[in-house]
Amino acid sequence: MENRPQLSVVVPLYNEEGNVAPLFERVEAIVTRLPQSPSYEIVAVNDGSTDATLERIRDELRRRSGVVLVNLSRNFGHQLAATAGMDTATGDAVILMDGDLQDPPELIDAFVAKWREGYDVVYAIRRSRKGESLFKVLTARLFYRIVRRMTKVDIPVDAGDFRLMSRRVVDALRGFRERHRFLRGMVSWVGYRQIGVPYDRDERHSGTTKYPLATMLRFAVDGITSFSDAPLRLTSYLGFCSSVVAFVYAIYIIVSKLLNINPLGYTPGWASTIVAVLFLGGVQLIGIGILGEYLGRVYDEVKGRPIYLISDIERSNQP
């Protein structure tokens, strides 16, 4: 590893053909201007793109030095594509960023400065989010705060995957092979010295978002279930509350029967039966659904399949 670069910039890409060229240009421009001129590599992960993203990466690979193409066998999703890039990266520090240019490469300068001060993780904190709807901004803020309260891990709020990690943090993450990954939570779990750098998130350079509402909800569920068993405890609380309500209502029915009163004027037996069936049925379905989420993750893990497959790896100046 004598020729190992000091910096590795890992970028997962899925259908980002219009962003590849400006991304490489801006990353290379900022990295080459860093103090002490560190050696670097740009690890571009093609996550099964169906457009010309792979061809655009190969164009950059032929034009520039220090480019590594990791071509996955199919689309595995952003978190697994990022994992493949980090597993391939060899730098003393690894910078993970998105390929849509919403995360400005110019922040790399501040990342590296903090790393040289001795921090193992330098994460970007979103101060503002340009080009995003009010609904997405509010739900994102709510998600981060819910996860922070439900988990015992100190996950910073308003911080995405855009961050720098030292080699020992990346090596620690390589030992985590779970399939349903929440990288920002995993990095916080590892610990070591961490610090945030605020920034204003830009609009997407081109293309469309890869995180529609359904994907965001799936990601939120992965984040909560990966680092918290609170939903499981919630089912116990719901069961206890339903038992208390049922007990109180049973006393009311008994007293009404003994006193031969019917203050609500309903047919005896009908309302109590409907309320009990609907309430308890709803609690049971919620509990079964939560248990199913956790059990599904256990099922995926015990199969022991690889979390991703690489079709090929290509490097600049190599056949």
C-alpha cells in the first residue's frame, strides 16, 4: 500500500449521465488546490444505471488520472452502492458524496482541514435546502429528530451521507455487513472524534431525484429499525393501554347492568362489541406489522447472500 492515495472521493451514481462530467471537473478542481497537494482517487460506483452514466464515467476514466470505476452487476440501491465504493477506496481519508451536485465538492476543503486537525469524521450539516419542496424539508427535519429521540446513538440532525471518514472509521465500517443499511447512523455508532460543518445545499444539477416519497419512507423505516427497538416496545405499550381501556370499559358495562341504566341509548351489547373488535384488531395489526418489519430483516440477514456484486473494476491508465 505504499502508493495508497491520501484522499478517496466515493460517488454512487444511478442514472446521472448529465452530472458525471461537471462532477468530476469540480471534484478534481478542488482536490488539486488543497494545501500540501494530497494524492487522490475518485471512486465512481455505477449502480446499475440504465442511461449513459457508465459511458460517461468511462469517458472521464480515459481523460483523467486517479479515476476508479466500480461497476455493480445491477441496481442495489444508494446505501449499498456507497458501501461498495468505500470497500474499494484505499485512501487514508474517504469522502462520501452524492452525484447530483447538491452536495458542493467545494466543501471538501473544510473537510480535509478538520481531518488534519485530528477529527476522524467530518459531516456536513444542511443549513438550507434549495430546490426542495416544503413538504420534503419538513418531513426530513421530522425524521432526523424522531430517529435521534428513538435511538441511543447520537445521530446528528440535518446531516446526510456527505462526509469525510478516516481510514480507521472506514475499516470499522467494512466489518458491518448488514443488508438494510443506514450509513449515517453506522458512522455515528462507530464513534471517534466527529464534528459537523454547516453548508447550504444546492439544487440538483440535472436529472430527477432518486428519493421519491415511497423510497424516503422505506429509508426512514430502515433507519429506525436498524438502530432502535422502540417500535417493538411500542406494541407492548399499546397492548397495555388497550387492556386498561378494556378493563375500565368492562367496569362501566357491569355497573350499567347492575343499575339497569343505559345513558347512551344504544342497543345493549352492540357498541361494546364493535369498539372492542375494532380497537383490539387495530392494535394487533400494528403489532404484527412491526414484528414483520424486524422479522423480514432477520430473514434477509440469515440467508447470508453478498450485499452487492461487482461486475468489473476499471482504473485510469490500466487495461
